[in-house]
Amino acid sequence: MIRTEGYLLGGRVRHDQPAEGFRSGIEPVLLAAAIPARPGDHVLEAGTGAGAALLCLAKRVDGITGVGVERDPALAALARENARANGYSGLSFVAADIAHLPLGGSFDHAFANPPYHLAPGTASPSAGREQAKRADPSVLAHWAGALAGRLRHRGTLTFVLPAAHLPGCLAAMTGAGCGVALVVPLWPRSGEASKLMIVRGIRGGRMPTVLYPGLVLHRPEGGFTQAADAVLRQGSGLFDAVGRPQ
């Protein structure tokens, strides 16, 4: 695999990734910033790729342990190398399909940036990108069920996904026994429609869903807003930037 050297969180996290095919954007960084983990928590990520989200979470929260599941063995191996390069001995990565997780025990938090380009559609010329991003309409229910089954009672399940998939995500989490606690819109710019959303469910939760104050990513003149910069480059938690859930 030809790879490129890269960094996340303003250079705080080393993150090499494939030179071609699926490459991480800002979604895993935003996802990691939304996980309410505390030191000592055990976390699980599905579709981890080269480990971006888990690496960012480990940088923000000292003392977590985590498992990343990635069905591409080459990417899982690269994620292991990235963890070693950052000195994160508490992170491990396994090459497996989400339907057959070779894991025991339970987790405090599970999260993913699931495939969201629905078939049929224009296929990517990259097999790796196609595998990472395209799935059939049942994918959210499939992923929510697999991850929720690994959570302890009151553990959290968090997805980042396009706003257009919000209804399906709400149904999938509810069907998996995770009451949806909050939805956080991510706006490209102030006054523009949200393209991405963070959705958090709680296993066994019964509270009403809260549409939470969101995060505006870019300034009109270009560049990140102050709040987005705090999350994406300085490593702040999402709710340190937009306000904490009550």
C-alpha cells in the first residue's frame, strides 16, 4: 500500500493513510469529539479505516482503551501502525466484518461513520472508497444493531452521517434499543442547510430526543469558525465548543 504521511488535530496526532482510495475527511474528527468518554472507558469503533476517530479520541481523553474494527486487513494494519506511532498502547484494531465481531465483553461507547451512499448510484472508480461509502438501505439498522449489542446498559451509540439520513438513523437506533438522546446539526456556513449530523443514542434510554445547538464549520470569508477550529485543530470536545447537554 502506498501511503501518505499526515496529521490530525493541528499536528497533535500522526495519521498516515492510503495515497489512493478512501481517505478520511473531517467526519471522524468531529465524531471523536462527540463521544462522552472518560478516563478508563472502553470504546468500540466500526469501520475505523486507518484509525482517525479512535486516535483523536485517545488524544482528547487520557486512559481510554478502544477497539477499532475494519474489514480491510491492510487498513487495519495501518491503523495499528498509527496507534504505535502515537504511543497509544490501549488501542487495538481487528480485521473483521461488523456482522461477525470477534470481541468479548461490553463497551461504554460505540461509534461509527457508516457507509451512506445508497445503491444504486454512480460507483467510485476506487474499490476501497466504494466499499467504505456505499451500502444498501438496511445499513444503518445493521450497524446500529451490531454495535448496540456490544454496549453496556446506558452505554452510548454515536453516528456521524448526512442530514438526509436522519429519519433512517432515528429508526435504526430505536430499533436497536438505543433511545436517541440528541441530534447535533453541523452547518457548512451560517444560514446554510445542515449537511452532516451527529446522532447519539443511549442503550436502554427512554428520554425524548433533543435537537441540540449545532456547530457552524466555516466562516463566510473562508476558513474554520473559532468553534470549529477548537474542535478540529485544537482537540476540544464538541460540547465544549457548542455547549454541554443538560
